Amino acid sequence: MNASRLKRLLLACACFMLAAMPLTHIQAQTLTLAPGSPETYVVKEGDTLWDIASVFLQEPWRWPEIWQGNPEVQDPDLIYPGDVLQLIATADGPRIVMERTGRQVVRLSPTVRESPLLNPIPTIPRQVLQGFLVENRIVEKEAFESAPYILSSATGNLIMGAGHEVFVRGEWPGTDTGFDVFRLGAVYRDGEGVVIGQEAIKLGELTVISDEGDGLRRALIVQSDEELKAGDRLLQREVARLDMNYFPRSPESTVEGSIIGLLNNESQAAQFESVVINLGMSNGLEEGDLLSILRKGNIVEDVVARSSVTLPATEIGLLLVYKTFERMSYGVILTLTEPSAAGDFVRTP
């Protein structure tokens, strides 16, 4: 899949917040139609929901506020090429209704026919976005340091990586054989300097192949992003909690926080890169939530009033939360007008 197609799919993800998104906190905001929005639009092959929403709305992620599916359509969230979307006025404001036209009725007879399959306008499968997501975790240092660890190479190798056998040791949780390998990374603190979490950086994966007794096991490294070494810790493999075929949504309540960390010691983050924010499950945040990214306004001098004025914050992008912890989360930047950095604000769109 080329970069252009990938970006369009990622942008489609940002707006496709259909039936699952609560609307109570945004209904009070004024809904603004895009300049020159048409009364009807025929869905074309290659469209994304972001494209379609942008035709009708200045804020495409507010698409659920105007979308209505035909009752005869079994899954009203699916839009197909050839469907006609019509903009109508109602007592509750503008709405979009769909006419499912262009589907020919063919009288069947016993003969072989070939017909092209119609594919729905795409959401975003997880495997497309997977390369942009990090599998690091936020851990408690004490608990992390009690996890099993790599003891040594099984063959005397100084460098350990994919395909090598190693000895691992520790207290083993259950009978699982699949583990991820981690090393401690950055420590994150709140505004008062209190530690709210420490990052564990994922280095690779291994599979236990035999039990050698007394807490010692033999394992095979099946994947590594960099050289592994003695002392690296093993954590049970996680099943992804965020289904990328699930439509993103705005948080159910108003939340405000900030970006507190970037990955790989970078000073700025670009589109499709991951960041760490100081909001988590304790704030009601869930995987799949969308947040606006805002840049703090500059302080300027008012030469008339002879005083300093702090300008309002400016929205610079959208962020999709894909992994949450108690007080922190990871998010991937979907849209961005300028590079983001630690200290930028995030809040409910």
C-alpha cells in the first residue's frame, strides 16, 4: 500500500466516529457546513469517509451529527460506491440521508455470470496502522523488576537476537510460553514532580521451549528490534485491546491534558508518530478516543495598552489513543499542521 493511500485510510479513521460516538458534549457546539457543500453526493470508488465528510462539514470528525442511515440497510455504517448521500434540513439541524441506488435488479437464470464485488468505503484495518504503533508499556518499577529475565545465551553468544536460544529465569506466571522482552526507559512525572509511570521499551519476543527446573527455562528469541542482553525482563504477551476496525470516537467526558513524552529521544513528533500523554484510565480515557492537539499561544506585547497578552491556544492536529494505562496513554498523531512537541495540550475535540 503506497503512502498516499495509507494517509487517506488514516484520515478516514479520524472521522469515522459513527454510531458508537456519544454526542451529548458536542451538540451544544455550532455545526458549520463546508462552503459550497452540495445537496447530493454520489459515492465513488476510492473515496474515504474523511473525503466525504469534508465535502459536507468544516469539521469532518463531527460527521456522526449529520449522518443517518436508511432503515432498510442492515449495517447503516457502511457506505458503498454508487450510494447517493443527500443533505436535508430538519428541526434538529442538517442531516444526511442515503439512497442506495445504482444496484441493478437482475432476473436470474441458470447460467454462469461474473459480477464485480462492491467494497464498502474503507475504515482502517489494524495491520495498516500497525507499523506506526509502539508496543512499549508503562510499568511500576518494583513490579517490573520482579519479572522473569534473560540469564544468558544458551550457546555462549555475546550478542543475542532473533533465532538464538537463551536461558531465562524467574518466578513464572501461569503456563504461558509467549513473552515480550523489555528494558526500562524514561520516567514520567506530573507537574509537581511525582512519578506517574515509567516506560518499558519493547525489544523483542521469545517463546519458552523447555522447563529446566528450579525456575530456569530454555527459550527461543523469535523477534528482536535490537540486541538483547542479560537482565532484560520478560512480560506476558498482550492481546491488542484496540480493534482498528472499530470507529474512533470523542471521549464521553471533557478531558484536558498534555503531551509529556516523545519516542526515540526526538524533540518533535510528526504525523503518524506516537506520543505519550498524561491522561489515562483514571481520567475516563479509553482506547479509540480522539483528542485535539493544541499549541500554547505566544505572549505578545500590546503596544497600545502597554501590557503583555497571552494569545489563545491554536489547534494543530488530532491524536488517536491506542493504549491506556492508569494515569498515562500512548496516542498516534493522525493529522498535524505543524510538528508537535512535549508540552502541547490535548483535549476533547
